[in-house]
Amino acid sequence: MRASASLRAFDPASVRAQFASLSREQDGRPVVYLDGPGGTQVPQAVIDAVTSYYRDMNANDGGAFATSRDSTAMAHEAHAAVADLYGAASPEEIKLGANMTTLTFHLGRSIGAMLSPGDEVVVTRLDHDANVSPWRLMAADRGLVVRTVDIHIEDGTLDLDAFDAALTPRTKLVAVGYASNALGTINPVADLVARAHAVGAWTYVDAVAYAPHGPIDIQALGTDFLVSSAYKWFGPHVGALYGRAELLDRLPAYKVRPAHDRFETGTPNYEGWAGTLAAVDYLAGIGRSLAGEGLGRRAAILAALEAIKMYEVGLSLRMLAGLESIPGIRIWGITDPARIAERAPTISVTIAGHSPRAIATALAAAAIHAWDGDFYATGLIERLGQAESGGLVRLGMVHYTTPDEVDQTLAEVERIAQAPAGSLPERPGPH
């Protein structure tokens, strides 16, 4: 389903009441959550689903009794829900795990077992390290060659000529991000997948930073693998992997003999799976409220994410325009309004005279939650030359963010930018 005249515009007021955390106040001021790229807030339905699991069906798989049967049925439905989120052909192509990083390391062991010394893997400087280090470590173990695709620093986009140059007849795996978790850049994933497939390589797409912001269509992308984490799209701490069925069947599995699944090892996080199911159904509920209560889950998800994408474009344009009017601000990544479709509503900045930690501390004092640092996009921040100065400050908007919150943030950023250089205190970082 595509956006059409029948699809009503999304209004954040229609969902904000479902998020108890959005009522939090600090010193009498409502908290502004711009930390979504590190983990979004969750609606009450997700909290209730986790609680309900513990109360009503807390049991392991395979038992003859009611709670075990109910738990198994829920697990099947959670996989079906994620298949609908991704547009996968079957729930059997969905594997749930601890998070994207853990799933990638796990699958990387199986993929590595299929490769031979001298085979090549392609990664990029734009990616989160969870889609780089697992492949570098796999390559070191198997005697593989790793080729790294560079970026255009001026707009934070992938160098497509360098991408093509990295592909050779020995390329066996290409790992790319759907969107940058640091700069918001959305890659032309379907095109990159087609280029990789042209040399016979498999593709592994990290969709963590894209999934909350727009529809995913596995069939249109054509990728062999895609992974995201539910806690980035309003669910609990669960990772969700898609793998093309024929490839999953070919890969060796590292598991104990009685495991219920070849790639889901150990006792699952059933309560997290229940919350993941609720998170997908939350998105579907948005779609039905905008485009019709009779929509099936996949169509409803598409309707929701199309409407969310259009709404978030407005937020991004508002934030970018406001930031560009403030002296001393540098916005990293795409800033051209005509190219707004090429970025997610994740905007990272630096402010002359102030460290990223000092900026984040000042925002936190004003009840605005924003991350600073490298956000595990370590290679990218190093390439931008910002690692030694503390990285960037990331302002991450999602669909529950309001225009008023954008304006509140802009006013505070302007106040920070006007403060004398070095005058802001820093809250110590994590140890």
C-alpha cells in the first residue's frame, strides 16, 4: 500500500497518550525525548504485553500444558508479526534474538563457515560498528579480505563509485546500512543490493536506524538478510533478523541438538517476543486509524509508516531550517531541503566552542534528552575527524515528537551556541 488521498495525515496527539513516559517532567518541564535512535519509548500496549506474558503464559516451549501451548502460539504470532513488518514471505524467515549485534555475530559464524580464504567482504564507513566488526572478525578467522567503502564527507553519503570499485568476482558478502544511525543518511539499498548480486555476493542490511521511520519491503529490496532491533521501533530489547529461506537452510547452524530452531539458540526471551508482537500491532493500529479499520496487518503497517514518514519529513525540515539559522552550528549530513527524502529524522550537530558532552549536558538540564559521542558508528566519526573532540550531538526525532518540541530544542540550542566558549559544564561520560 502506498500513500494516497485516502490516507489521513498523522497527528502525534493521536498516540502520545499511549506512552506513559511522555508525561515525565523535570523541574516542572515536560521531558523532550530526542534519544530515540538509541532506543525509543514504548507504548502501554507493549508494557501490558510483557506483563501479561508473565502473568498468563510464562512457560517454555513444547509442553503438553496450557501455558506452554499459549506461549508457543504467541511466539509463532510474534514471528508472523515481524514478517509482516518486513514484508517477508514467511514467518520461518524471521529469527528473533537478543539484539541486532548478537544476531549478526551469530549469523556471521554460519556465513563464515561457507567462505574460503581469499574471499572478500565489503563493509562501509557509514555503518554502525555492529555491521562492521562482526564481519572484520569473521574475516580474520577465515582468512578473508575486507574492503571498506568510503563516504562523501560533505554530505555524509556513501561513495557509490567506491562501492562499485570494491566489488569483485571474489566478493561474497556486502554489509550495508539502510540508514546511518549517526547522520540519518538513507542509502539506496535496492540499488546497492542489485549491484552486489551482480557479482554473486550476498547482502546483509542493517535496518535498525531506518525501521521506525519508513516502510520496509523485503521483496522490493531483494536483500538476502536484513536485521533491526525492536527497541528502536517502540518495542522491547529484541533483535529481529530476516534471512532468505533457501540461504538459511544452506547455512550451518551452531546450536545444541534439541534446540527448537537452527538459529534461535537457548531459551528465548518470550516476554520480549510478546512485547515485540505488541509493538508491531501498535504500528498496525496507527495504520488502521488512518486508512481503515478493516486493513490486514501488513497493509496497516505500510499505511502507518507511510504516514509517519511524511510527518517526520516536516519535523526534519523544521529542525534543519532552525539549526541553519543559528551561528556556530555545523550540521553533519544532508541539509538540502530538496534532498530530504534521502535522510531520516536523525540530525547530528556540533557547536563551535563547546564539546558534544557539554552540549548534551546543557540540553539535559533543560529536560531535553539527546545523545553525544560516536553512537557506535566509530569508523564514521573517525572519518569525519570528530573522534578526538568527543563526536557529535544527535537529535533524534520519531513520530511522537511534536513541532513544539522541535522549537523548544532549537531555542535551547541557540542559547547554548551563544554561551561563551568553554563555559558549559560537562556531565561525566560512562566508564
